[in-house]
Amino acid sequence: MTGGGFVANGPAGDFSGKITVPVVITCVVAASSGLIFGYDIGISGALNSRFQD
């Protein structure tokens, strides 16, 4: 099954969604949380490997 998992039933131009302020705030919060989580994992892993020697 190499065709992919998404199927469009109509033309791509019939979507009437808009980028609103709540959508932008949600995206910024999600991106910031991901950056903080990744930074935290990196620092914790580096410190943990240093103390195990």
C-alpha cells in the first residue's frame, strides 16, 4: 500500500478555515513547549552521563 493514508474527496480550494488569534497562540505555546522539553532532555542527559562515570 504505497499510495499513502490521506484521500481528498474534493478540490483543495473548498476549505474555509482561517488563521485566528487563538490558533496562532496555540501554535506558539506548542512550539515553545517542544523547545523547552527538548532542551530539558538534552541538559538532563548530558548531566546524567557526566555523573555516571
